[in-house]
Amino acid sequence: MFIILRYLSRQLLVSMVAVAGVLLLIFMSGRFIKYLADAAQGKLSADVLFAIMGYRLPGFLELILPLGLFIGILLAYGRMYLESEMTVLFACGMNRFQLIKLTMVSALLVMLVVGSMSLYVSPWGLRQVDEIFSDQSKVTEFELLAPGRFQSLRSGERVTYTEGLSSDKREMQNVFIAERDSENGSISVLAAKRGTQLVDPNTGSRFVVLHEGARYQGRPGEMDYRVIEYDAYGIKIAEPDAEAEKTRDEAKPTSELWRSDNPKDRALLQWRISIPLLVPIVALLAIPLSRVNPRQGRFFHLLPAMLIYITYLGLLIASRKSLEKGRISEWIGMWWVHGTFLAIALILMFGPDWRQKRRAARAQN
């Protein structure tokens, strides 16, 4: 039996890792592109992108691993039915209960991993991401500059370009700054061979000092442009707005949710518990759904199985929203969804045998 357990576990985990890897690549690529666009616009520093993605990884995995296990069972057991391996195992004395027990070993391991992420690791990662965003909101505009790129800074009224930038971001070469005055519609263009950052020792205010350049100011379409050449020209760097540190609901520690009476917190707590609870139930669903006729093909059962999974997850999300708004009791919460699909799994698993026994009993009578 141990040899069968090892074989089935290897088949399941290989399929699950392959599916989860593809899904993780898709979801993380989309999120990374969003953060990369923010970095290109000067909203984030490029240095923190990989740190943010690393902290967000558990949040992706807690939702991907249950789906990966579900599809992994469908693919692995479907192939074994198609190639008559399951027929051989059942002919050698393995029954359906033993198949469930062997499958649950892998499912419980995945459940423990998902549970640790959902209850502890993911909220901690989100808190680290919030801290990074809070630190980034305190960074001045010119500290987010990247050489060789036109950047529209946070104010939206200024476009800056620098050909070269020192490692400490204190000195710039060949600087171009275009700024629009929203009140009168005039545009100021500054060009300089180099620029440096200066901190006033008395007030702590920071300035960018441009050296050996010119300033052009006027309104587009008019001829009365003013041109000023200078040896040194200072621009005060606007200090970032002080933002109160906020913790998103998803980043709250699970211990805090236990003590809270807020309906949103109670709904979030049930959601965190529901994610690992989802794992063994979808594993039970996948076992009967993986049975295929060799004539139907290996992927014939995937579409109805995915519809069941999407319905399961959709009802959990709908129940969470209803719980947040107080439409359903906390005692009902999301548990009715798990109970319903557990019953469906048991019916799919043992329903055919029960109907066959009833027919046999009627025939004897």
C-alpha cells in the first residue's frame, strides 16, 4: 500500500506543481507589469519591485494551490483511468475508500501549507507591502528618477529627464524639466548641463540646483517667450504629503480578527478559514469527476469539473459579501457552502453504488 501511496502522491503533486506553476506565472506576471508601469511613471522605485512581489507570493499561492490540486487530481487520475491503471489497481484489491484515504494524504499536506499561508504568512506579507508603499509615499520626486527616461512625476504637472544620474542620486547630467502652470496655462522649460541636490541646513528643505543652463517660459502659440540664462538655478523639491499609515483589512493579523466584532473582520476570518477547508473538499470532488471513459478522451471531464469549482468559489465570495453586510448570520456564514459541496462530493462518490444496491434489492424482491 505504501508503494501505491507513493506512486499516487507523486502523480498528484507533479500535476499540481505544473498547473500551479503556470497559473502563478500568469497571475504574477500581470501584477508585476502593473507595478512596473507604476515604477516607469515615478510612483515606485524600481529597487522595491521584487521585494513587493516576494511578499505578495503567499497571497497568490493560497488561492492557486487548491485549484492546482483540483486540476492535478483530474489530470493524474484521468490519465490513469484512460490507460487502465485504475482498473488494474481496483482488480488488485484496492477499493474506493482506500483511494480516498491515499488521496487525502496529499490533500491534507496541501491543506496545511494553504492554511499557514491564509492565516499567517499572507497577512504578514501584505503588512510588509503596506510598509513599502508607505515608505515610497515619503520619497521625494527626484529620488524616483531613472536616467535616460522622460518621467511624469507625482504632481502630474512636471516632466523630467536626465541623461545620467549618480549612484546616490545627488548629481544629474544633461537635465531637462518641463513644467506647466495650471492657473495661466504657461509652460516653463529648464535645460542644464548638470544638476545637484542641496539641503538647507537651517530648514531642512531640499532643492535641485541646475548649473549652466537656460529657462524658457511662455504660452504655447504665443511669441512672447522669456529666456533666462543662468549659472545656477534652484528649484525647491516639494515634500511628499504626510499620509496616515493605513493597514488594509486583508493585512490584519488573524488574532486581531478573532477579537473583533466588526462584521467585515468576522467575514474575513471565515474567508481565511474557508481557503484551507476548500482543499479536502475539492479533492473529494475531483476523485469521482476524474473517472473517464477511454473513448471520451482525457480532457472530456475538465469543463464540467471547472464549472463546479467556479460555482464553489463564487458562492464563497458571495457569502463573504453577504456576511460583511449582515444579510446572513455568522453561524451560517460560509459553512453552508462547504456543507453543500461536501454533500455533492459524497453523492458523486457513492451515489452510483447506492443506486446499484437499490436496483439489486428490488430485483431480489
